[in-house]
Amino acid sequence: MMKKSILLAICVIQTLNSNIIIRPALEPDLLEIINLDRKVSWEYFKPIFLQYTGLPLAENPEELLEKDLEFDKEMFIQSIHNQNNRYLNIAINSDKIVGFIAFRVEKSTIYIELILVDKDYRYKKIGQRLIDTMISNFKNIDSIGLIVLDKNISAIKFYQTYGFKQQEMPKDINLPKDYPHIYLFYRFDV
């Protein structure tokens, strides 16, 4: 009996994943993208912000989150219009945005600025499909870099299974010394 239920669960995941469409974001998608960003950021980051009392505004995580979301909104607008080498792809299931990846391209490196999947759609390879689609749209790319919260263990494990390795923060990235992030980097075999 257990084998049947496992097989059924695998079929449901495969069916759900096959219905996911990855495409570039458009202007009409902006509000839904911002709402998904707010929802996921709030559920995940609020407990983490509360742990870091040394950060500015840590006594008021809502204010810190709103400032972060305002920055994200500007990034989304630039990405939708492909300004400053920024791009934004979304994952859609039945007309609902369930994930997205915002990134920029500099020379032969892609920098992932934000990748996010709705918690109801995680562990269905949507993040992997977002990254694969991002990579497939660019020629002459030999590496990917990103910054991730050091307490975001599930994201770090996801990136590590993809082949990312932790490296020293590049000198041109100016974060406060106590900022709770790490830098991950992936180089393609070229």
C-alpha cells in the first residue's frame, strides 16, 4: 500500500510541474510579483530579522521589510523593461504567478538578485526550472553569482545541489560587516 501512495505523490508532482510555464515578466504582472514577494518575504524573513538585533531597524522588522520591498519594486520595474542588464522571469501555474527569478548580466556572469517560489509550490523543481531557463537564454555565460542569507539553509542546500560553492564576498559588493549574508558562486565547465 505504501508503494502506491508514493507513486501517486510522484505523479501529482510531475503533473503539477509540467503545468508550470516560465516566461519573461510583463508590466501587468508587477502587482502580483510584488504581492508574492511581500508574502514570502514576510513569512520567511521576519523571524530571521528578529535574530539580528545589530541590524538597522531590527527592532521594527516591518519597517525593514518595507524598505527591502521598495528596493525590490524598483528592481522589478527595471527588470521588466530590461534596463541596466536586469531581467525577470516568472513561473506561472494556471494564471497564478508561483515564483520568479530576478537577475542581471555583467560580461560573462549572471548575478541572481532574487529567486522566490511560493511555499505551496516548493520542492517541485520550479527554482531549478527558473535557473535553467535563465541560463538557456544567454550565450557566452560562464558563471553565476548570488548572495543569500546565511540562515536560509534550504536555499543554500538548493544552490549547493546545483553546484554553487561558497566564496569570499567580492570586494565591489559593499555590505555592512555584520550583514548576515554569504556569497555563492558557480562556474560552468568551459
